[in-house]
Amino acid sequence: MQPAASSPKEGVKRLFPSAASARIILLMSPTVFREGGFRFYFFSREESRMHVHVQGQNGEAKFWLEPSIELSQYVGLSQREINEALRLVQEHQNDIRSAWHKHFPG
């Protein structure tokens, strides 16, 4: 098992065979914002129902934004981390919705 990457750039180099493939992955999962130790992002080729993915240090989650904000699934996050991520999704829902419409036009 490899040690954890000390920076996102190092992690990309270790996880992907080339810088070009790393760029493709990053373009396919654009970051909406970072806050509270979480990264909020989309996957480009996924279902059409509005949602956001949240990556934390210990795991990740997916939150639906429609018809209402609710937890879809998670792995590795504590209840405290889930609650904090939910609070941030609620606080930034307008920014997330705007970013969704820019990333998924039409």
C-alpha cells in the first residue's frame, strides 16, 4: 500500500497513469467549492437528478438537491461529518444549483 499523498497533485500522479488522464478525470468531476475539510463536486457522466458529491478526509457522501435536500448515500463519514456536510449543502444550495446548470446546460 502506498503512503497517502501529501498534496492533491501528488495524488493525481500516483492514481492515474498519465497527466492527461488525470486532467480528464478532474474535468469530469469539477469542484464546486471546498469548505470545512470537504470537497463538493459533480460527476459529469451520471444521473440527471440534481445532486452533489461530498468528499471528506474519511469518506464521501451524495446529497440530492431535488425535490428536496437529503442524503442519498455515504461511506466512511461519521454522523457529525454527515451533519456538517448537509449543513454546508443547505447553506450553499444556490451556488451548487447555479454550478449544476452551468456544468449541465439544457
